[in-house]
Amino acid sequence: MITIITLGTNIGAKSREDGRAFDELRNLKIEAGVLERADGSAYLEFGGNKVLVAVYGPKESFIRRFQRPDRAYIRCRYNMAPFSVDDRKRPGPDRRSIEISKITAEALQPAVILEKYPRSVIEIFIEVLEAEGGTRCAGITAASVALADAGIPMKDMVVACAAGKVDGQVVLDLSEVEDKDGQADVPVAILPRSGEITLLQSDGNLSTVEFEKALDLAIKGCNQISEVQKEALKKRYGE
Amino acid sequence: MVNKMNIVPEITRKSITHLINNEERVDGRAMDEYREISLETGVISKAEGSARVKIGNTQIMVGTKPQIGEPFPDTPDVGVLMTNSELLPMASPSFEPGPPDERSVELSRVADRCIRESQMVDLEKLCIIPGKKVWMVFIDLHILDYDGNLMDAAVLGAVAALKNTMIPEVKVVDNEIIIDHENMKPLPIREEVVMCTFAKIGEQLVIDPSLDEEEILSARLSIGITASDKICAMQKGGDSPLTKEEIMNAVKITESKSKELMKYLEC
């Protein structure tokens, strides 16, 4: 009888710049409840990314035109610290952070039971303290933990992860260098229990086959990260 | 600005004031006692210098970024220090997103004066080509959690981050600036500086006011002092006046308390 032993998961594939396998995530650490004033908070380190998220609410919405008579709305602000990148970023929102704020709120919305809090607002503040590729996904993942830490009822905890194409190969969780040199980046957020997708962007060139491969890989990554999210909450609140 | 201040219930105001008039504080501290302080440096690898400081539950992340730029025309052969602070909406329900408000501007200007006037950083050594190119060091104060006394935390964090800052070696060859990222050197630092903030509540002065105390204070006094006891910055705040005796008393306490704060900056 002949047994075939396969060593490693990416035989024949070029190794990545940081030595990871094609389907390997960077080191991930999540801590819940790190801030005093905020109603909920989470700190996340993902590779070289350091992200802090605070949640306030549900509270009365003072901006009338956003108020909904039958449910709460989510207001999200994604912001990068001036020292989070190589060349100092000027403080304040730019077009990129405004877009990310919008899609982050939309990615988280389907999980939150907004009908419970009419006329209210839930505020999510995402601060990128250090950026190393994939900060929007890191922000969404941490925001879910902060929402849970704030005690906001949710159907599920949204989790995000990116896949992409580097050197012609579909890989999971692009680092900053891979994002810069790569051919495509596909950030995805899912509701892990149903597998439904709440965020999808794509930047670059992929064939249909490659896209499906990237999507599957990102979902696989999301499911792994989801376990770390749950661990963070268990650690904070006990089993 | 003023109408954004939280309304403090009269009963809270009275009980805190009553305690302080009896030389007691809500959290059990002495009049001249700081809350627990923690200071970590080198926490952000993308920043050339960084520090995370906590005084009680107040938390600030400070990052420094040196850049090459043009000097000011009136000081053509010295480097530039720029201090900026962001009172992030995550830090307190009373902080709003948007351009810096007057609290934020006051904080960064006081911290800036304290560091600049202490001459802690030898700015003359940051000149590259006189009149043309100098190092500009940006100090960004990122306020993460607000539980009172941002001034002392900001100065402590900024000084720690500056001490932690590395800048690349620079050579000028035929009007070309060569930046050598392989050879990093620390910023030229002379002596440290710290700031001590007092709040006048009732008839007493208390050091390191917590948020509860800050919200009811009648006057505030911040004093910047160097390691060699030179007073390099002061700022009075709040609606009520202070007497000369109160101010001199605060200066005296600052002289001894600053030694305690300096210990966190060692290493």
C-alpha cells in the first residue's frame, strides 16, 4: 500500500514575503473591555495592526434627520492616528476613512437588533493606532466585540477578513506589502452563523474562478477569527 | 463649548466639596496624591517614538513623527516642534468628532509650551541646512479615555515619546540630503520636564483632579517644571480667581511632586 504524505498546505506554491502559508492568518489578539468611559470597547492586534474600538449607546439621537421612529441607527467613525502610518497622516477624516466608516456601519447593521431601540443611536468609534494592511477588516472584527461588550443585543457577531491575489496566487489576509504589490484585494465580512455576507469589496483583477477561490478563502479566515472573538468575550465575562 | 459641559447634580458637588474641605477625597487619595500612573514606550513601531500613558483611567497614546521641512523665517537654523491633540469621541461622551475645539487647542498649546520652553529638545541640533531644511518633529496626542487631568498625562506621554524617538542620520552632499535609515539616533534631549495640575475645590487645592473633581472645580492651575526646578510653563483655568498664596503653595508642592513624576521617565 502506498501512502502519500503531503507536507505543508502550499506545496508547489511560492512562499509569501512573511513566510506564511497561502491560507494562514497573521497573529491575532483581541481584548474586550479596555476603556473606562465607553459603554463597550475592544482592542485588537492583527499582524502589525493595532486597532481600538469604543461603542457608546444605545442613546437618544440628537440629530433629528437620522432618527428612525421604529429602530436605532448606527453611526460609525473610522479614524487613523497621525502616527499609525509611515508618513504622518494629517488628522481628520479623508475620503477613504469616510467610505470605510460608511461600509463598516452597513457591515455591522444586519447583526444588531436595532428594532429594540427606536429613536436611538449606537455610536462606534474605530481608531487605527498602527496600520499594516487590512485595517477595515480589523476594525469591523473589533467593533463586533465592542458592541457585545456594550451589551447591545445581536443575532450574531460580524467578523471580517480579506483575501486577495499576490504573485498570481490567491492568498488569505494580505499584509501591507502584499496589498501594495498584489493584484487584488477582497475584504469580506460575514455573519458566521448563517454564512451571509455583509461586506464585500474588491480592488484589482480576478477571474471568476479566482474570485470564488478568494471569497471561499476569506470566509474560511472569518470563521477562524470568529473563534478568537468569542474567546475574547469569554475571557472578559467568564464561560 | 460651555454648554457642552456636563451638568453635575448639586448633591454630588456638595458631597465632593464637603469631603475636600475635610481633607478627604472621593477615591481616598491625599490632597497631594496622584492616581496610579503607568507609562509604556515604543508601543507603535510605525511611529519613530511612542508612549502610552495612564493616570488613573485617563489614557493617552502619543506618537512622534519627524519629517524634513523648512524652518520658520525668524528661526532659520533651528528645528521645529509641533504638538497636536485629538480629543477623540471614543474618550468621552462629551467629545464630538470634528476639528479641534478650544479644549483640545488649549491642551496641545500648553503641552507644546511646556516642552518648548523647557528646551528639553536641543532644536539647534535638528538643523540640516540653515534657512532651508530642518527636522520638524510632530507630536500627536491621541486621547483614548478621559477621566480627568489630561494636561499632566499629555506632558508625561509627550516627554516619554520624545525620549523614545529615533531619527535617521542625515548627510548633506552637494545640496543633496541623504537620509540614512540604517543609522538611527535618538533625539538630542537635554533635561526632562513634567507638569502638575491642581484644582481648587471649596477652600482647598488638590493635585491630579479626577473627572468628578474637574467637573466641579472653581479654578485650575497647571505648572510645568524641569528636572532642575525651572518653572517653564503655567496655565490657569476655570471661572474663579486664585490668591497669590494659593499659587505659591501650588508651586511649592510641584517642586516636590515633580520628582515623583520624573521617576516614570527614567530608563
